[in-house]
Amino acid sequence: MIEILTHKLFLSSLTIVISLLITVYLMKRYQLSRYQILIYVLLVLFWSSINLIRAYRKAYAGGSLEVGGLGMDGVMAANIAAAYGLISIFVRLPIFAFSDFFKTRKFFIALALVFIIGSSIAVYFNPNYTSLMLSSLALGLGASMLSLFNVLFAETFSPKQAIMSVSILSVAPLLAEFLVAPIQYIFTATKPNDYAGMWLTSAVIGIVALVFLMFVKDNKSNERNFSVAKFKAALSNLNFMSIALLGVVVSFIRFATSGSNLVNFAKMEGIGMHPLGVAYLDVVYAIAQLFGGVIVGLLLKRLIGVKKSLLLGLGLSAIFNILLSFTTNSTLIFILTPLNGLGYGLTYNILLGMAMQPFAKDMREVTMGIYQTFFAIGIFYGDKIFALLIQMLPSTLQAVQLSQTVFALMGGLSVVTMLVILIVFRSKHERFLEA
């Protein structure tokens, strides 16, 4: 046990050092200001409180009592996981509208932290369907704030550097992934798993982030950017709406095949991945996402363009999903996971940047709010797909077979989306992408 834990801490330290070196390089290369660095550190803390428990919601709810779970059925566990995306659909656009109306982003980030802290404490003291559902909703609310961070950070750069700002800031939540991985392992390395301890630790990190937030000023301008005219202009922009629809597909594929769904798959009987591997699934995914997210904004956009970067990202996800629809080998699943992370890193950062870069500063909150609402639809159905398939497919279907059905569907969807991009994004559409 001590030897494994030491090995785990060594790997964690290595990934943390790598991400910190990338952070230092980006800070020096692009001469980030003190304020930009404060936003970056705040996001690391904020996301750590979310990411520590996000991937374990379904495992906690649906796991057997013997392994520390609550023994809920598959539909209940899937509904808890899906609540994360459900609330995102309804709050991502209003968050921008309210922050614009009240002229503050800081208050809503603080509010999200309060909900995360409160719901995590509730789960610690009384873990049940209701408290886990509230926790998942709070995590979804917190994740919705990521778009606020992106706009807040992008406004410190020139208008044409939106994709670059997304690439730089994308390192922060991934650094958070690395920081919480050893904590996740410590709480899940032995049976029964101490899920309650994970939720309590999440609350503590949330409190630290809330205190740090007090030292970060609010850069929301006094002008009102939300208006009916701007909202209609964004919705009538076919180029932008095609980006928003791609966001639905990308988030759907990502949340159906990674995070809590991938962790749950890896822990199933018939797969039996070692706890060390399970704890590091998110990490190897995040390392690959980090690499993809950084190079797409700083290198690939210039070398091969946005369209080919999107095709490359979807192609990598397609390979991952198609292969996982056939294999139950835990080692191979672990090795293939970075392909999915790399693909998502490319597509997510490109689409997020394209929701801002072609537009003037006073339009970005509107376009980002609309884009994030579409993105949240994919998050919800990515988690919900398991509950839907459980009700549609024969009850004799084993859990592993159900997951592999999802991987096969996502692989097919990735290929179809690539074909649509090749057909649709031509002439004016392509010029919009390559702006």
C-alpha cells in the first residue's frame, strides 16, 4: 500500500511539475500581468473544489454498500450525474445576463462557491439521493462559471487573441485535475471507499477559494452589454449558430465517454481496473487535453487552421470510442484514454475561442452565454444517455455491454460530425472559422 501510494505521489508530482512549467512558460512568454495571474490561480482553486468529486458522483450513488457506495439503481445514479448538465442549460445564459445587469462577475463566482461548499457539507453529514442531487446541481452551477472566467480573462487580451487566451487559461482547470488526483486515490485506494471524506475535502478547498476571491478585483465594465437586439443578432448569425451546434455534439461526446461515466465503466466487474488506474483516468485525460488545448491556440490554428484542427480532434475521439466499443482490457482502456482527452482539448478550445474571437467586446457576453447554453445541452444528454438506454435496451444487457453501446454510438457520431464539417464549412463559413 505504501509503495503504491508513493508511486502515486511521484506520478502526481511529475504531472504537477509539468503543468507548472507550462504555466511559468506561458506567463513569461506572454508576459501575463499580476491580475491575469490572480485570475489563473483563482480558477485552479475554484476548479479543484469541483473536480475532486465531479467524476465520483455516479460511483458514490450507484456503488454497492460494500465498496462505500449508496447502492442506488442505475437510473437514479445516472439522474444524479445528469443533474450537473441539466442546471447548466438553464443558468449559463442567465449568469451572463445577471452579471451584466448587476455589473459584477465576482459575486456570482462567490455564490457558486457557497453552493458547492454547502452541498458538499450536506453530503458529508447525510449522504442520500437528495443531498447528492443537490451536490451535482451545485457542481453544474460552478462549472457554468467557467465561461465567466474565460470572458473575464479574454478581456485582458486584444480582441484577436481570444483563442490564445482560452488556450492559456485552459491550463488552470487541468492543473486542478492533477492536484486533486492523489487526494482522490487516497480516499478510494481501500475498500470501502471514503467518498464522504472526498466531499468534505471539496468543501474545504471551496472555502480557501472563497477567501482568495476577496483579493481579486472585479473587471466587469459599467456598460450594459445584454440587449434584445444583440441577442437576436447572435441567433441570426448562421456561422455562430453552427459553432453552437457543434458545441452540443462535442460536449455530448465528451460527457458520455469520460469523467464519471468512464470511471464507472473502468470499475465494472469484467473490467476491474486497479484503483491507481481509475484515479489516474482523469489525469491522463487531462494531460492530453492540456496538450491539445495549448497547442491548438498557440500552434495548430496557425499551422493547419481551425477547420483541420476540429477534424483532427473529432477523429481522435472517434478512434477512442470505436476501439472501446470492442475491448474490455483495462490496460488498453487506460492507454487509449489520452486520445479522447487530446481530441476534446482541440475541439473544446477552438469552439470556445470561436464563440468570442469573431465578435466585438460588447457582444462576447451574449455569444458566450448562448454558446454555453447549447454546450450544456450536450453535457446533460451525455450523462443522461445511460439512463435513456437502460430504459430502451433489453434488461438482460450487462453493464459493460451498455457502456460499449454508448462508445459505439459516440464513435459513429464523431465520424458523422466530421463529414458534416467537410460538407458545410465551405466559402463564407470557412472564412468565419479562419478569422
